[in-house]
Amino acid sequence: MLKTTAVNIKQEFSCVEDVSLRSFFGGFSLNSESIMFAWLDQNDVYLRAHDKYRSMFVELGMQPLDLVFDGSHKLLDYYKVDDTLRQDRQKLHTIVKMVIEHAKQDLDEKLVKCQSRLKSLPNMSVSLEKLMVSSDITNVEIFKKVGYLETFYRIKSKNPKLSINILFSLYGALHGRHVGTLSSESKEKIELAYQDFLSKKQDLS
């Protein structure tokens, strides 16, 4: 019965590009190009909310989704489409397109943020990322500007016991290479570059 209802609702939202249906939390998710914009159960459709328009949902009298997990109630950021809105197809489809647009924007922002994280680079562990952040190297862009030599110098000043292998890891991270692929000759050049860097630091002090 639920499957039949879901298929009917999918047809109701046929205006949506690449609309698809998947089992999700005892109901179904409605997706546009794999981005979830609505959830439905036996009888109702709930649209995904967003800071930019949640107040509009509230003003329309839409109720938040209340699911039961392990005997406890959990309010989710999805709001019920009432019968009046369901019958006003033009208005509903306009709102749905707005929901999908904001959902895609959120996904794009998350991808950009993820890619800018130091952790996204090769050789980067959580502990190394924390060390770099504590030295004001908080993202990939800053790391590129500072360079691997200055970065190693800063974090080694905070933790003198750091192995020279961290220098190799930083070089690899900046150049898109796993540290295990660096040859002995490359490591020697990197170490010499760091010694030269230290000499210049001393000359300036």
C-alpha cells in the first residue's frame, strides 16, 4: 500500500528533474538528482526545511515531522504539506523547486568546505591537522601560501619531538603525493631545503 502511494506521489512531483524514490526511515525519500527534498509516509508528504524559508512553512501552518526512534519522539526539519497546498499544484511546485535549489546550495557549500579542509589532503591525520590549526594554518589555501617548510617550522616549534617524516608528509600533502611514493633522493632534497630554510631564518634574526 505504501509503495503504491509513494509511486503516485512520485508522479505528482513529475515536474521535478530526475525525480527518484528510495526507502528511508520506514517511509520513502523523494530525491532530485539524488538530493533528498521530501519524505513521505503512508498518507503525508513532508518538505525539507531551511533557515531561509522555514518561517514561511510555519506561517503556512505546516507541521514538523515527528518520528519515533526507540520509543522516543524526534522532530526532524521536514514540514507536512497539507491538503490545501497539495491541491494548489502551481504553488506547491514553486515551493518544491525552492526547496531543491537550497538543498543543492547546501550540498555545494559542504563540498567546498570539505575540500578546503586540511584533512582532505594526502598524508593528513587529525592530529597533524590540529597542530597546523594551532599554528594558524586553518585551511588548504593558507597552507599553500605558507608553504610546507614554514608549516613544519611552526608546528615543530610547538612540538620539538616531531619526526622529520612529518616534513615529508607536509611536502607530499602540498604536492598531492602520498609520502610513501617519495624516493630517498626526494627526501634528501626536502631535508636540505629545510636546512637552508633554517639558515635563512637565523640570518634574519
